[in-house]
Amino acid sequence: MSSLKTATDRLYTTLTAAQEQRDERPDLVDGPDGPECEWAAYERTRMHETVNAIRGERDLPAVPVEDIVRAEQHAVGHSDYSRKFAFYCAELAEK
């Protein structure tokens, strides 16, 4: 299995686990573009942590959260948003 597929699967698992906790995070918090749902910020944070964990395992420097925000924005609107977000984050993890 390719490392990109392995990273995508790992990130997809991270994201879906975070998504299962949405009802536990109903508040609004400050987001990159103003107030947003707490669960959205939590999911982005988990993806950021996991991307940087994968990069750390490969002795690569950490990426800023802004890179995760861009990956998320590219996935928004896709019918398979979760899989796209995971894939775009996996690309960041592998670069």
C-alpha cells in the first residue's frame, strides 16, 4: 500500500472519529473567518495534529494550521468532503 493511501486512511479515521463527537461541541468559537461551530475547529485541530504527527514520523517539519484550512476549503462542497479533506491533508503530510 502506498504511503499516500496509508496517510489518507489514517487521516480519514481521525476525521470521522472527530465528526462523531460533533454533538459534544455545540458552541461557537473564533475561527479563521470569524465565528464558527466548535466542532469544526475541533476537527481541523485534530487533522492538523495528525498531519504533523505523520510529518514528524518522516522527520519533516510541521506545517502551519493555515495549510490545513486551505486543504479544508478545497474539500468543501464535494459530495465526499471527508475523504477529500483527508486526501488533501495526506498530501500535506507526505510533502
